[in-house]
Amino acid sequence: MAKLLMIPGPINFDPEVIRALSKVTVSHVAPEFISIFGDTLRKLRQVFISEGQPFVIAGSGTLAMEMAATNVIQRGEKALVVNNGVFGARYSDIFKAHGIAVDEIQVEWGKAADPTEVREKLESDDYKVLTVTHVDTSTGIANDIEAIGNVVKDFDTIFIVDAVCSLAGQRLYHDKYHVDICFTGSQKALGVPPGLAILNFNQKALDAHAKLKHPVECFYTSIDNWLPIMQAYERGDPSYFGTPAVNLIYALHESVNQIVSEGMEARFARHEKLAEMMRKGLTEMDFKLVPEDGWAANTMSAVYHNGIADADFRGQLSQEGVIVAGGLGKLKGKIFRIGHMGAINANDVSATLNAIQRTLKMF
Ligand SMILES: Cc1ncc(COP(=O)(O)O)c(C=O)c1O
């Protein structure tokens, strides 16, 4: 029997999404594909909860990080990164790789960023962009994007939110929260196999791009190349820049159809309920969560081991039919991480908790 894949992405995918992958591949300029891609882009606005411009590009979440950054900031300008985990740190590395000066607000792992500190830092210098990881997958904390957005709206700074581990799971309203660019990877709460970078730019971000002093120093990720393509797909016109991942877009279309028919509010509520069930079950077994109280994400949980060696614990749990992930960065070997996002239900959470209980009995 297939094991339950409970890592924070890739996740267990809905069978209809997997079936969509095996449809016959057609030309990327065939009318039926143009129609599917156009419909997917329109429905992504409902997922981002935004009037902005969605982009779907072949690549992983890291490509989306780079694409968001390089289209609105260049050498000579300064970025501010909220770093409360591995993926915040990765954003600093991306800016540095492009010769962009970067300052960090370093937040203790397991804690969420303080919006007041963000305001003080934004007042202290001229930052072109601010990046915040919504759910940092290394610690399982969820930053308060609404509160930080309420700060950033008072500045010209472009607010970039890494929603790779949150979009379509953790409550997030792109426009209402004053987010300018937001992105995800297909393999997480969006529920599509790995391979797509999905972004959304609002008008402020598109305007910032248009006002850049120099041409974007990337070719594949430049929105100068992709914007006309996304617009053509929505109009229903054939167009080409780079061959889209046709079958992954079939799968994305199936998944966004499911998400939209579930409804975003119902989806957020389901994730909240299942996350609570997972946290309650874990704490009843005396596990301690990495995030401080009140800031745990609803898409995943990061949990300290009860003194059991990481490889032994996860190895035995796998024998019990459930795969969870190990720790990242400085928490490697000290914690395990459980994904609970996408097409997940209460049976999956119960099965995971029961398997953990059986595993504990072995030590
Ligand atoms: C919050 C966050 N940002 C960025 C990434 C990078 O995404 P990818 O591994 O798809 O490149 C991940 C991956 O897990 C992530 O969790």
C-alpha cells in the first residue's frame, strides 16, 4: 500500500489532478490549450484573492523568488529581508547573487516578525523591496502578513511575500493585505506535482518594473518576455516565448477548479481545523512545537523529537506507513516536519497521529 506522504511538499495529490497529467499533450498554441491556460490564469486571481497579473512559469519556488526580485530591484538599490528561517536566508542569497545590497531583520527561529520592528527598519533607510516568508517551512511559523502589509502600505517599498508554503492553505488576501508580489510553487497547498512557479504582480509592482533604470539582467525570468504571453493566453490568442509545461498546466487547471469550487474561505477554515487537530494530537503525546504559541502555521507543523534519534524515529514512522520530513538548517536532526495542506482530510491527520503513537511505542 502507498505510504502517506506527509512532508511539507510535495504532498499527496488528488487523483483527478494526477489523471489530468496523463491527458494527451497538445501544442502549446492549440486552441484547447490556450483556453485551459487562460481559464487557469483567471481562476488564479481567485486563489491569490487579487486583481493583479498572474504568471505561470516552468520552474520551482526558488525560480519564483528570483523572478519576483529581479523584476523590481536592481544593483544600486537596497532590499530588506525578514529572515526567520532557511527561506528568508535564501532570499538574502538571491539578492546578493544579483549584486543587490541587502539588510536583514533577523528573527529568532520559532518566532514571528514584529511589525513595529519592520516599520522602524523601513523608516531607517530607503528600501526598494521588503521580502517576508509567509510560512517559513524550516520552523513552521506563520508571519502576520496582514499586520506587516499595514505597515508597508505607508512606504513606496514593494512588498514581496513568499507564499510557497502557504498559498491556498494559510489565510492570505493578496490585495487586502497590501501585498505587491506573491508567489508559490505548485507542489504545496496548490496541490500540483512539482515544476511550476506561480506568481502574482499588482499594478504597483508592474509600475516599479516599468520604471527600472536598466533592462532586467535575466532573460528567462524577465516579465518583459512573459507578460505579453500571459495576456495573450487570457485573450485566447496563440503566443510563444518559452514552451509552457503543458501537462502540468492541465493538472494546475484541475486543481484550481477544485480550489475555486471548495471556496477560499472554506479552504482556509479546513486547513485551520486540521492543523488544530494535528497540534492537539501532537501536544497530547508530549511533543513540543517549534513555533511560539499562537504563531504556528496551518499548512505544516515543525516538532521537536521526544529525545528519539531523528533517523530512527522517521525510519520507524515510515515502516508504520507515514513519511514526514526532517529538520532544515540548524534544526536538522532536532525536529521533524509534517505537511498538512492541499487535499488533506481528517482521516489523513488521524492516520498520521496514530502512526506516530505506534512509533513511540517502539522506543
Ligand atoms: C517557504 C519556501 N520558500 C521557497 C521554497 C523553495 O521552493 P522550491 O524548493 O520549490 O524551489 C520553499 C521550498 O520548500 C519554501 O518552503
